[in-house]
Amino acid sequence: MKRRGTLSVLSFFSISLLLAAIILLAVNLVRFSRVRALLPAGLVIANVPVGGLDRAAAAQRLEEVYSTPVVLRYNGAAIYLNPSVVDFRLEVENMLALANLERTQKQFWEDFWDYLWGRTTFPTQIPLSASYSEERLRAYLTDIALRYDQPSEPALPVPGSITFQPGKPGLELDVEGAIPLIESAMNSLDNRVVELPLKRVEPQRPVFQNLEILLKQTLQISGFDGLAGIFLLDLQTGQELHFAYRNGEDVPVKPDIAFTASSIIKIPIMVSTFRRLNDTSDAETMKLLEDMIDKSGNEAADWLMDRVIDPLRAPLMVTEDMKALGLENTFLAGYFTFGSPLLAVVETPANSRTDVFTDPDPYSQTTPSDIGMLLEDIYQCAQNGGGALPAVFPGEINQAECQLMNNYLIKNRLPMLLTAGLPEATPIAHKHGWVTVNGIINTIGDAGIVYSPGGNYILVVFLYHPDQLVWEPNAALIAQLSSAVYNFYNLPVQQSN
């Protein structure tokens, strides 16, 4: 009887343990089922902790976090971009499906067994999956640019002067550079502030044609009441200004106006000399060239023409060379020596005009445009061996000779007229000239190639007055005109604060 009682107790205890185990298993199954219905603890989706939440709550949390505005800073100004404006969308279902796929790779009972023993191999990080409309973002940034961009302001002439006030640089949104930065911010939780990339917009140059207005204003302010002929050529762009001005009114320049060439005609003489010069090592010839240009020697010019061009017809041959180059208003009809005969009476379109008269010397004449174009021919040939000189005189004028011509003109450092309007040591390849009759000056001219940091250009200025040109104010006027053009090409830079 005693033994049977012991077995009953053991049976009861065993049954109790079995029932307890079944109950514990059931409880854990219920708990596991509840846990399995939620997102696992420690799960992070798109850097947002969502463990222990159901799918709806996790989706809501993700939407709340990623819908906060992105702050765009434009030069310190804050602009708040709501992601929905650019159709930013979280692909929540895809991310939750990825999490569920990872979790359901295990069989239920295998996963339950790991749960009982506290083991999990579930990934804790699900990467962000989102999309947006780049087209809408680009349109949004374009609108910001329209509202916030600061246009540059060109340099403008100071009223009543030949100087320019500095232009102001502008700011421009770099739309292409901003797009990846904003995309990164919309996909981030910690860094949702974007310093928009900006581009500095340099001030535009003043309109080239406005320079004509400035030069005419300079003539008016000076009180000059004679005739001014001006030719300007931009050697970078090929743009040109060509006008004549008298007493506040324009004078037609087609055909151009004939002026006494005086010593400026020595530029054509130099060209004709190099055309026929076979030996640049001839010391005597090169000395005559230097004296003719640098010292403006008339005797040197005559001797040079006799020695190199022709002892009888040299002036007319210079004229023929100019016509071959298309410069029909430039000629030399006699030697410089006083009393030399006039070898020909030369009629040109310029000196045949009846509406304007500058009493041009029948021995030598030119026009602002003619001598300007001849300087351009020398410049192009010296720079790259091109231009009209080697084309019209093939095998007779080459680049090295043009460089020599240019150098001779640069050595002519007369500290007046065009040169006086330039900063010291600015290279200018030029030749000047004026006419004095009985001590009275009626014509002053200067023609040169200016090599400036802001660009190279050719400037030709002729002044004529039927009564008299007083030297000091009119030489200063040519210097002012030269300075105005130089200032246009070399604008002042605004100092940063």
C-alpha cells in the first residue's frame, strides 16, 4: 500500500510538471505570436528605431521624421523646403517588406526556439528607400534663383569725368551643384541644413558703343570747338568706333576725313622700307629707321627712302604700297626737305569732300581709319605672321620684320598726347605728328597700338582747328581721350570689405 502511494505522488508530480510545461509553452507561444506580430526590438529602419511597433505605427513614425523641412541657406537667408513640394516619398512598404522578408526566412518553430533561448540573428538596420522629383526640385531652385540672385552691376563712367566707378559683382545660385546636396539632406536625419552653393558673377563690361558717348562728352566738356576725328579698334573682338565730331555735332565719316599726315606718314614709309629691305643687319639703314621713328627725323626719312626704296620715286612708291593695302586715302607726294617738288597731285575720296575741309597738306595725307588699319596690319603680322602685309606682299614682309616695326614704334616714348594718358611704362607703339605754319598749329595727330592689361587696342586721334590749336590744352585733350579709353579697358576693381 505504501509503495502504491509513492507512485501516485510521483505520477501527480510528473503530470503537474508536464501541465506546467504545457502552460509555459502556451504562454510563450502567445507571447511569441504577439511579439512576432510586431517589429522586432532593436529594429532600425532608415536610421529610425521602430522596434516594438506595429507596421502602421512604424510607417507613421518614419513619415513624421522625414517630413520635417530641409533648411536651405542662401547667403545667410533661411528658406524652408517641405519635402512634399518636390514629391519626396518614403517607400515604407518596401522597407517593411524587406524587414519582414528577413524575419520570415526562418520556420516558425525554429524562430520560436531561438526566441525561447533569447537568440536572434535578425538584422537591426534596414536602409532608407525613398524617391523625389528632380524636375520639381530644379523648378523650385530656379524660383529661388529668380527671387534671391543678385545681378552684377557694370562699371559706369563717373559723370563729367574720364574715370569709371567700379562695377559690383553679383551672386548666382548654382542649381546643378545644389541638387545633390539637397537630395542628401532629405535622406538624412541629422543634417537637414544645406548651404546653397553660390557662384560669383563678375560685373559685365560697359557696352563698347557707350565709349563713343564718353569720348564725345570729353570733347564737349573740354570746350574744344574744332574738328576731331577718332578711330578705335578692339584687337580682341574686332569691334571699332569711328566718328568725327565738331561743335557738338557728328560729321559723316564715309568717306573718311582727310588730315595732314605730317610725321605720322613715317609709318607707311617704314612699311615700304621693310618691303624692300633685304638685310636687317645693315647698321646704317637700321639707324635711319630708328631716327625717323624715335626722333621723328625728316632728313632720316628722306635718306632712308633714297637708300632703300628709290632715289627718284620713293614717295610715290609709298603711295602705291598703301593703295595695294586698300588705304586709298593715304599718300606721300614729295620728300620732306623744304623746297622739294610735289611729285603728283593726289585726289582721294577723303580730300574730294566738299562738306568738310581741314586744309590737308598736298604732300602727305591720311585719315584716322586708314592709319588705324595700317597699325592693325602691323599688329596682326607681328603677333602671328598674318594680316594684310604678308598677304599683299608675299615673301617681302615677314613676322620678324613686323616685330621690328612694332618695336621701333614702341621706342617712340613721347611723354605727351596718347602716351600722357596712359600709366607709366604702358607699352604703346605709336607715331605722332603736328603741323606748324608760321608758328601756328592747326593739326595735331597721334596714332598708336596700346598694350594694356585689360586688352590691346588701336587708338587714332586727329584734332583740327582752322584758326589755331593752342598746344597745352589740346595736347592735354588728346591725353584725356587716351586715358578714357584706357580706363574703359582697365576698369577699377571693387575693394572687398
